Amino acid sequence: MRYIQVETAGALHGSVRIPGSKNSSLALLAAACLADDVVTLEGIPAIDDVKVVSRIAQDIGLELHRMENGNIVLDPRWIHSAVIDPGKAAAYRASYYFAGALLAKFGRVTIGFPGGDDFSSRPIDQHVKAFQAMGAKVEFHEDYYVVEAAELRGSDIYFDTITSGATINSMLAACRAKGRTNLYNAAVDPEVVDTATLLNRLGARIYGAGTDRIRIEGVPYLNGGDHAVIPDRLIAGTFLMAAGMNGGQVTVQDVIPEHLGSCLAKLKEVGLGIEAGESSITAYGLGAIKATRIRTAMYPGFATDLQQPMTALLTQAKGKSIVTDRVFPNRFNHVPQLRRMGADVEVRKETAFIRGGRPLVGEWVHATDVRAGFCLLLAGLAAEGVTRITGVEHLERGFDDVIESFRSLGANLSMMKQETEPNGRPAIGMNGF
């Protein structure tokens, strides 16, 4: 069993370069399937979710190679199948993008239901609604579903709720559909814009990405091309929060500050100093953390992916903070783990009530998803004693360099492995990397 060992650290100081966005990368890799020539993507992180995409690519004939400079080169001309193994599809959430990306070329896509973080189910009803509006039929089976369309036709699609995943998937399907598609109540996330930017570079005709109405004029083919993924705003926000756990000063580089507007506003509200440059942001402690109220929302609101690490920061704020998550109301699996460390947090329905200021104590805790892992890691930085975090695989799904990045700021982290000796007693030692 592997786990991350976090020992009490003082104030963090230094800078860290932010990798490419996980959420955007998974959409871009699938989008490359729509092209009729080679696509090169720069900045795709070497995380476990991307490794699953690589295995799917091998199954369907998509040639995918990571070059020495880190770029990923994809050649979709050799795709011979649109059947996605259910087990691999269930390994991560964004597998559903292959449905939108392969449907126009093959007319029939078989794919397993999306998996990934287990804090909440990931409904695909809005994806299905969009496919059906464009003329596709969708059949559901026990562990997979089939999307089939002899011809995709442009349509007006009104989303019942704002959803980044369904907005992107609909764009993918509409790119090579006949006629015009209008998406209403579309998500405005930077990842939506990033996907549209790649597709337009390949020859798609997408207008209005970044607004709540997107128009797509279908084209018969797409060229190859190059594209650099946007930086991961969620990882950047987490590192900025780390500056407030024990005071200190943390700079995130290679970021787009505009993508973090709501996060930066809240960090200022709780008492952190924030300085933003063209492609960097610095957060520094100004004293005691202040209690606040958080309500998550779709972009440009406060991201649900940041409420978990923000909860860790608010355990350090004297007074009562309230965190409400109506985007994913069940995303509070980190709370029982924080309680094990001494935090005073109570959850009622979709709201966590945090009575901050109580000292945290190191303990064995378990990460159930990527952001919960970051939450527990931040809590461990401020806890007395040693914190041991299991569920390492979840962190590795979202960030491949978590240990070294935090170490570079002065944190005391190690990747450990617990084995069992012949006498049945646990033996704890370094994992060797």
C-alpha cells in the first residue's frame, strides 16, 4: 500500500510551474480523433487519466506518442474501431468525449459509462439529449451504451443545466454534422474555449465559445494542426491556498490569472495578499485567516473542484465558515477525514459548517478523489505530527508531480510504501522514488 507522508512544515516559500489543465487535456485528446491528419498537443500532463487515454488509443488504432520534449503527437488516420472498452472507459470521467468525437466518422460508437471520482454520480443525460437532437439513437446496456446515427444533422440544443462536459461533447459531434448547431445555456469554462480553439485551428467553424450561446457550422473534414493546452487553474488555486496554511509566500507561474478570478477574490476575502502578473500569481500570508462563506457555481463562479482544498484552509480560520456545494452536493467525503485530524466540521445536505481555529493532528486519512487528496495534503501541512494519506492513485490521476512540487516550496512530503512482513506486522519504508 502506497501513501503520502506529510510532516509538519513551516511557512511555504517559493514558486511552482503549473502543468496543463487535466480537464482540458482529456477533451483535446478525444477531439484529435475528429481530424484527418496529424495533431500535435503541447503541455498535456503525464497523469494517469492520460495514460488510460493512451491505452484506449491503442485499442481503436489512434496512434499516440509522447515526444522527448513532452509534446503528444496523435495520428487519427489509422483509427479502425469506435468500440471503447467499458473497463477503460470506467477508469476516468471524460471517456464520454469519445462518443462525440467518433460518431460522425463511424456512425456508431460503443462505450462504457464514465468513471473517475466516486464522490457523485456523473449523469450523461444532457449528452444524450444533444446526440438525440442531432439525429442519433442511444441504447443503454448494463455496463456500456451505444450511440448510432446514419447522419448527424445540426440542431438547436437547449441544455437544462449548465454542463461543461455536455457542451464540449456537443461541439465535438456538431463539428462534422450537416448544417448549423446552436447550443443554448452552454458552459463558458476556459476548457470549453480551449477545445473550441483547437477545433477551429483544425478547420472547424465554432463561434461564441466562452458565451452561453455557441454556434457550430458543420464541415466535411478537419485538418491536422498544433495546439498548446491551457494551464490548470484548479491546481494553481490549490497552491495559492497552501500559502495560507502556515503563512508564507507562494508564486504560481505559467498561469492565466483571468481564469482564477472568483478564487482570487475569495482568497483576498479570507486575508491572503494576492499579486497577479501577466502569467503568474503570488499569494502571501498577511496574518490570521478569516472565516467566510463559499457557494460553488459553474464558471466563472467559485469552482466545485476548489471547495475541498478551500475547506482545509478554512479550518485555520477562527470563527464559523459555511461552504455550500450545489454543483456536486455529495462532494464532502473529505470531511470525515478532516474530523479524524481534529477539525470541527459538520455537513448538512449540501453544506459544510466549519468551526475553524482548532489545532489539527496528524492521522491516517484516505483520499477518495483528486481534490479530496489536495485537501488532506494541505491539512497535513498545518497538522501537528505526521499525516499519512492513502488513496494516492486519485492524486496521480490529476497531478503527476505533487510530491516534488510541494517539496520545492519547503513542504516535508514523502511517498511511502507499507508492506507486510512474514510475521504479519506492517513494515513501513520508502517506495524508492
